[in-house]
Amino acid sequence: MRPFAATPRTAWIDPQPLRALILKATLLGQFLIRVDDETVELSSRPAQLLLAYLLLYPGVTHRRDQLAGLLWPGYLDRSARINLRNTIWQVRRALGPQFLF
């Protein structure tokens, strides 16, 4: 029986150096998010509220059930969590993979 030989793999390394991105948010008046002077399209009101809330409380761990209850009071827990999951997806898609939250 032949010994198991692992296939060599090459790690993918991004040739671009990491750089800081500047996120600017206008929360009063017209909602506006810009990343490195490019406007981020976020038309969903719940997505705007979620991002604004997270930006106002940086470095704080937020429980999903609390966020769901804050954004969708009066909804069944399951419906509010589904809405939150979809809203988080919208925000992540709009901001891109360079932002984690």
C-alpha cells in the first residue's frame, strides 16, 4: 500500500498591499455612505438604519436578536431574524468584502 502523499498547494497572495479605506457617513438629512470618495448605494431603509447603528457604536458586540428586535419591533422573532440576515447581506454586498462586521 502506498503512503498518502499530500498534493502541494500554492497559497494565493494578493499582490496589492493592504491599505486603509476611508468610510464617510452622512446620517443627518440625506443618508450617504462613501468609501474612498465613491458613493455606496444602499437604498433599503433597514440596511441604512443597521449600518448607521453599527457606525454609531463601533467596537461593541451586538447580539443578532437585539438588532432584529430594534429594527423590527412587533415582528415574530423568526421573521425579524430572517429580515436581519437579509439586511446584513445587503450591507455586506454594498460595502464589499474589505469591510467585516
